[in-house]
Amino acid sequence: MAVWVLSARHRLASYSLEMKVRATKTDLHELGAYEAAKSICNGDISSEELVRACLDQINTNEPKIKAWEYLDAQNAIAQARALDKGPRIGALHGIPIGVKDLIDTSDMPTSYGSKIYANWQPLKDAESVAQLRKAGAVIMGKTVTTEFATFKAPVTRNPHNFDRTPGGSSSGSAAAVAAKMVPLALGTQTAGSVIRPAAFCGVFGFKPSFGFVSTKGVKQISEQLDTVGVLARSLEDIALLVSCLRDSGNIRFNKYSKHPRVGLFRGPYWEQLELSSRVAIEKIWSCFGSSDSLVIESERPLCFKELTEAQHILMSSDIAKALKFEFEEHTNQLSEGLRHLIEDGLTLSVPKIQAAYDISVRARNSVSKLFEDCEILITPSALGEAPGIETTGDPVLNRAWTLLHLPCLNIPIGFGSSGLPISIQLVGRPHSEESLIESAFALQKKFLEPT
């Protein structure tokens, strides 16, 4: 029995792999979740074979990418074996999934990206994790998050270029999916922490409407903004995972729905975009005719720079409250950047916080005006390709949409001038998860699939 340690991070578990004859299906890690679930259901492959293939991929790539905070191979294999022996549980039966280390797991430590909680063992699963287990998923391990899901640069590397950031705070989840370590992963977003990592790593990322997925059992950062999201390598897999989180896999998305009317939202930060991103988005926009598309003016009816600032104020204020204990009792174990963020939140005046809150309420009440002439907005996901490893990237293009509580979907569209992924962001009407995903299927056929 050989013992191997996943990475140099001191909180990662060492674990053993039984040195038995491996299945010859060594490329199973490349399967998407939907395809793998069908193969398991049909008896073509077992969950154990799939999990072992993913563990082999992790073993090969993890020392360079560092996507995992905690991984116990024996536990993952045991889950898979139990599922293989029993009856089919749900739509994710036997499918391995990574869980962001901000989300509680009853059988694995949860450290929230902080030394303060090293080896902390929650007593219960978060409701989102419980829902995944109910659907038959194999919880592989905990993916790296930045410190309390804030802006400290992660140890994780971008699988496309190890000198570039994977984004944050769902850095490990995005990198693990992009590197084909797992087909699916959970993330969270308070500013841009699902959409931005998905964009930088070239995977699909979905942030649903606020409250669509329960945040019970997720370390709170902002009670007004925290949202559980998902990452995958295909739109089909996003739909599958969203369905399981919401309704145990019973939602059926129409992949052949009517083509939606779309609006191009360049926004007030358009000129800050890297040229390759602007060109790629304009090229996609050229695929649409005037009868099914229009340009949405950036300041009608909402001032997005004002919304971006309001999001920052509310998030800073909420972080100061959410991390009050950690700040008062473990100040020296917080990064300098997080201490400053909390201090900034503590110094915000009540009138300033109230003004930001009032802005957010008025904006949510009037956001339907953005969709008067269209069903879906196309807008940038990030300012460009992934920057260097010293940062998580700028969430300026995500803050307002998070504040508005709108569903957002990242779709990779190609590669930029540096050979790194670039993406677009689709934004839907409030609580329109199903129609946004169905519209994305229709749009994807138009601008991504070869004719």
C-alpha cells in the first residue's frame, strides 16, 4: 500500500491508494457528468472506475495546480463502492464532485481558507452538500478557497498557465474542473467568485439568483449577497447539477427552446477590456440579426458604477460583521489585506451603508426595465485573460449583477492573445434560472457550435 500526499500544503490529508490492477479505461476523467451518469446507469462503467480515473488525474496534476485543500482517496473510493453495490439513488449517482472549502461537510474538515479553522470538523453537511448526496454524488474532497472567500491571492494555479491566477474565491473549484480532476464542483459568489474563476479557467460557471440554493452551512461573508454556484465543463452538466441542487434532478431543461431576444450590454467598463475580449464579444454579437438583438445602453435605467460601489460598501460592512469574532480573537492570523477590509467595513458610517442599501433596493425593484426589449443580456465576464498569480483579478464586471441578485452564466468562447481563455457572461431576469439555461443552449448553437 503506497501512501502519497496531495500537495505541500500542511492542512491536506495524506491518504492511501490500494495498489490493485487498475481499469483499462484510463480516460474516464475526461467524461462530462451527464455522459458519465448515463454510462454508470447503463452499467458500462462503475463509479469506482470513474473515481479512480479522477484520482489518477489529481495525482498527476495536483502538485502543479494545488486545487485541493483536503482529499481522502480511500473515502472517495468507499463512497463509490457503496453506490456501485446499491440501487440507483439519483441523477448524480456515482459522479465525483469537488466542494469549495467554504461549505461544510460532515465527513471532511472545512477550514474556510484560514489557519484559524485548520482541521475544523463540522457536525453537519451544508444543505447544498446534503442535496448532492441525496442525488447520489461522490463528494471527492474540499477545493481551495481564498481566505474567507475574499481577495488574498490563492495558492492554486491556472491550469492553462501556472504563472496566472485561476481567479477567486472559488479558485480550487474552477481549476479542478478545468484540469479534469472532477467534472463538477460547487463554488460561492459574493462579488464575482464563480463567474470570474470560470472565465479565467475556461469553464462554465453559473451563479443563480440570490436564495435559489440554500446557503445554510456555508461560512457567511455577506447575508445580502452570498450565493452558492456551480462549475462544469459543459452547459449540459451545469443544467444537471442545478437541477439536482434545486429539485433532486427532476427539472428537465429544454435544450431546443426558442431562440431568445438578446441585448448586448457593454457597460461603463467596456473600454477597460483587453482588446482580444472586446473583439471576441463583438464577433459573437455580429452573429445576431437586428430582429433578434439590440444594444442596451449602460446607464438606462441603472447607473452601474453606482451599483458597483454600493456592492463594495455593503460587502465590506457585512464582512466586518460576519468576521467579528475572527477579527477580535485571531487578528494575527488574518492576512493584512483582510484586516484592512474589515477595518474599512467597521469605519463605514450608518448613513453611507443605508444609502448603499437603498440604492440596491431601488435597483432590484427597477431592474426589469433592463429586460423590457430582451430576455437575455450578453456582457463581459472579466476584463480579459487571467492576470498574474499575485491577484484574483478584478470583479468590477460582476459586482453589480451580484448586487441585483440576477442569475449569471459564464460561457467560454475561445482564447485571447496570450493563449488563455476568454468568456462571455449571460445575465437573465430575476429568478429565471430555467429560462436562462435554456436560452444559453439556443445561443450556444448559434455562436459556438460549427455550422
